[in-house]
Amino acid sequence: MLSKNQQKLIRALGQKKQRKIQGKFLVQGEKNVLELLDSSMEIEQLFVTESFFKANKSNLKSHKISETDEESLSKVSTLSSNNAAIAVVKIPEQKNVDKSGLIIALDGVSDPGNLGTIIRLADWYGVHTIICSEDCADVYNPKTISATMGSFTRINVIVADLAEYLSKSNTPIYGAFLNGESVHKTELKSDAILLMGSESHGIRESVQPYVTNKITIPCFGQAESLNVAMATGIILDNFKRA
């Protein structure tokens, strides 16, 4: 059983305000927790089922662990299933940006599921850094973390004043627009920034002046738009083909 204080802590960390105050976030589910155990992130507490503990005993020796049952974890988890483990993790300090290679910049992507999927895509395509505008979804939102499927441990996500960051760039900035040049025909540089806007607003006027190359994914059907995470994946694939 989880104590009342433990239940209170886990529930509190589902809220952005409390994550900021306490400097902690939640990692939930077997896959994400196993990825976490292989990372350098600081785990403050682990709540695990007996079966999870037995299967991963050798990786758990150095951590503060509370064993409980899956029903108890499900009651406090934000997940509807897969509640074999929940970790309370210290929010790491932001790292410096490695400006070499391709960087993803996100302008107002507010859906945590989309942000999490983009983090996972970055990991798949070997992109190490994502710059988020200050009004993007919280990278430590439980929905974001869950959608990354463990990739949050390997991607450096920086929250910054996006206009200020882009204004200091000396590499090409490729911005995704409906009226841009086909990404299939654009010469894509390996050291560059890929700027993606939200589905509702696109790339906003405040950062448009910094875009050096407007690109688009050509449409062959009748759909009005693409999900921003899907669009990011398609464009990343073109960068890696270049």
C-alpha cells in the first residue's frame, strides 16, 4: 500500500505548478521506467509492483524503493494501464545547446502528446536537441513523458525565448509553411534548424523573419493539414535522405 503522503506526492506531480515548486516530475509505466534506470537522471523514489521488482532487481539496488500492488499504482497514476512502476525524478538542469547538426525548434506546440511524439522522433532520427518556445507544452507533463516512450532520457529539450534564440543563429532555418518550397526539391543542410509551428497557428509572425527557407510537404489528396508530429517526422526523413 502507498502511504497518504506518497499518494499526495504522486498526484501533486501531475500538476505543472507543483512540478515547478518541487522540482520533480513523474515517469510512469514499465517501458519508460526501464529507460530511466539506464539514464543519468536522478531518481528520488520508485514505486513498483512485486513482479516488476523481481524482474529488474539487479537494476534497482541503488534506489529508494516502495513495493506496492498495481491497483494502488493505478489509483494515483495518470495512465489507464501499464502501471507496473512509477518513479519520482528530479528535474535536471537545462544543458547548453550543442549547435552542431540538426536542431528542432517548436513554436507554440501546446499538445503534450505531440511534443512527446516529436521527442521520440528526434531520438529515432538522431537529433539531439529540441528548442521549445515558452508557451509549448511542458516537457515534464506526464502525457509528454509517456508519449516519448523513454526517449526523454536522451533528448536535450531547452525552453527559451524562441525569437531571441533564432535571431542569434548563423545556420539555415527551415520553416514549415503551407506555401513553401517542396521539401522533396529543397537542398537541406545537415547543420540547420527545423522550425515547426502549431497546427492551429502555424509559425507565428514573431519568428517568421528568422526563417531563411520556407518548406512544405506536398499534398496529393484533399486533407487540409497534417498533425504537427506527423509533419515533423516526414520532414526529418527528408533531412536524413539529403
